[in-house]
Amino acid sequence: MSGIPASAEAARPSTARTPLVPVHRDLLADMLTPVRAYALLCAPDSPGFLLESVEGGERLARYSFIGHQPVPLELAEGDPLPALRQVARERVVDAAGMPRFLGGAVGYLGWESAGHFERLPQAAGPGPPLPESAFLRAESLAVFDHVLQRLRLITLHRPDQEDRSAAVHRLDEMEAKLAAEPPLPPAKPTAVQEAWISNLGQERYERLVAAARAHILAGDAFQVVLSQRFRKPLAARPFDVYRCLRGVNPSPYMFFVAFGGGRYIVGTSPEVLVRVEAGEITTRPLAGTRRRDLDPAHDDALERELLADQKERAEHVMLVDLGRNDVGRVAAPGSVRVSRLMEVERYSHVMHISSTVTGRLATGKDSLAAVRATFPAGTLSGAPKIRAMEIIAELEPERRGPYGGALGYVGFGGNLDLAITLRSIVIADGIAYVQSGAGIVADSEPAREHQETLDKAGAMFAAVERAEAMP
């Protein structure tokens, strides 16, 4: 089971083989934003999602997706991939000219899902009070095309099960909601604003860094990513947290997913775990970071400094090799290539070294096999991946939950796009959780690594603070 309460009946993986047919309607979107559209289409605390692209240009950020009245997808206990594979096998016809995602499953794979793909130990303590994985099934979407400045309303129907007029009625309902005045926001939670509390604290985190370095010096691993989790009662509306976060730290992957029952994941991620589109696999390791500077000349100097940093280059190349190996597990022989190597991508607050690894799915492999091969990202585990994850389970006292896993969509027909779940806020039962980590290597300084986790969590802390100050 998904474990997510909802007022709507859970959707069981469909065994129907009748193709889905999209029915759509285009609206001019030059005066409507994805944030406003979500507020108009989705009731507070009802299941819904907004997958929004804020930065990155057409290559990364063309579309934003809003789910209209999705329902929880029922997952079997254990491995979540079989239910997602059934979603991916449902066919959509007459989809020429449509966006790459027309409907399917939207949600997350938690870090501990890797235990279904490899034999791995788990941390002893519990993570945030969410299921290991959870997805919503969506058959009606509002899709923003940021290149064409167009909003396309899409709903799917099976001609042998309903008349086309029923699908048109769903489009009418969506258009009417978008034309209405926005509803009054729900009352703010009454929680007293409190400080963030770490599950480790600085002294204990630094001891774990020393323990990870001991493993590395013993030859057990090259890098281990150690994280800590912060929590506090949330005195803000979850959607206000998202609104503030998109301003504080915009990114190619922005997400607000409401699962119902007071459970949300709000976040931003610059990094894709894996994308599969028409059989083409893409993964994009990001490693190596500098803060942006307002002075263009100094900004250019920081880019040159980043590319000249031998430590940053060595870590990045290690992760590119890991990405090639992961893609190669499911790609056709000879198809794996590094199409972009060590390019600097600039975002609002930081710049990263980025590379792109691609491959073609091998005969007999599907897009979910690519998820299994690449999950989780080496940038959140370390390398070698399996041994690094074993060390993480030994040292971190609690399960990670959504942090370090993947969030995005698995579409009908098999396309998928999953971002790494980092720079995110989990909200459950009125408590906000933020988790951040640092990559530990042989010459890591414990105090600096602890400060890095605070720096990475800073955008989420700032977003919550701003949201709590809103009326």
C-alpha cells in the first residue's frame, strides 16, 4: 500500500490494455503562472502536484505540470517498481505534438527503496513519518509550455469505457476553475515559531566525519556522503513554503507534491537522476560548486577557478565514470557516451560543473530498468556506491526517507523524468524536516563539512522563515 491517506479512492495499477486517448484544449498563458494555476485547480491538502521548471532554458525547463484531481497509486509492499512498470506499459495513442508527459504516476522513491534493488543494510532509527515510496496517478493535467507561452489542458480517456463528452466535461471543469477568483488561503497553523533541531548536532556529526574518513583511509571507499536532518514545528502554510522557496532558490526542478493527510514534499533540485524519453537514457552528474557573484568579471573568474580546481575535477570525473557504469548496465552495447563533459552551468545563486551521460535502452530493457540501474545518485551516496551506502547505514542513526532518493514522473507509455530529492522540505503532521549532506573524502575537515551541511540547508531554512512571516 502507498501508506498515504486520501479522501479519494486509491488507484490500483491498471491491467486494462485499451489505449488512452488524449483530449486537449489550449489557452493563452501569458497572464497565468503555474503557482496561480495550482492554487485555482487544487484544493488545500487534497492530493495534487506542481512540477515546475524555473531555470535552465528549453533544454531543461520547457514544461511545468499540474495534476488535476490525482489519486494515490496503490503500491505493493516492498519493491515499488512493478506498480510503476504497469503504469509505464499503458499506451497513449494520437499523441503527436503533445508534451513528453501526458499523465501517469507522480511521486517519490525514498532512499531506502535501494534495498529492494541491492542487498543493503538499513539505518536503525526511523525517518520522517512518510511511506518509503508514494505516488499519485494523474489522468488530467494542466501543462505550461514556457517556450510557446501556452497552457494546454489535457485529459485522457478510453473510448470503450466512456463517451468523449465526459472528457470534454473535465476540460470544461478545469477551464472554469482557472477563470475563477482564487479561493481564500487556509488558516495558518498555530504552531509557535521554534528553532531547527538537528538529529545529530555538530559534535556528533564531526565524529561521524572522522569515522567515514577512517573507512576511506582503510580503502573501503573513495567518498561517503554523510547527512544530518533538521526538524521544527511549521508555523506556515505548506504552499507558502513552496512559493518562498522558488524565490529563494529557483532551479530546473521545482516540486510541490501534496499526498493528502497533511503530508507534503516541497523542494528544488538542480540535478536529474535519470530521464528516459523515447528509449534515450540521460543522467547528468553535478559535482563541483561555487557561489555566484554579482560582478560579471568576478563571476567569470570563479568559473575559471572552479574548472582549475583539481580536487573538484577529480571528484566530478569519478561521478561521471559512475554514471557511465550505471547507464551501461541497461544500455545497448556501444551506445553509452558522454555528450557533454565538465561544462559549468550557472544558476541564480551557484554554479556547478555538469556532465551529461546518455545511452540507448538495450533490447529487453525498459525505463524502469534504467531507474533500478541508476538509483540512488552517486552524488548522494559516494563511491563505490554500494560500499558507500553500507557505510552510510552504519554511521547515520536514522533512515533518510525521501532525502537522497528521486522525485518526478513515470508517464503512460514509458517516458520518465526523476530528479534527485535534495534541497527539499518534507512536511508531515505539522512538522517540517530538512536534510542536507556533504561528501566526505580522505582530506575532509570535519568542521568544514559540518558547515557545508548548514550552507546547503540555508535556502530551505530561509524559505520557511519567509513563509512563517507571511500573513
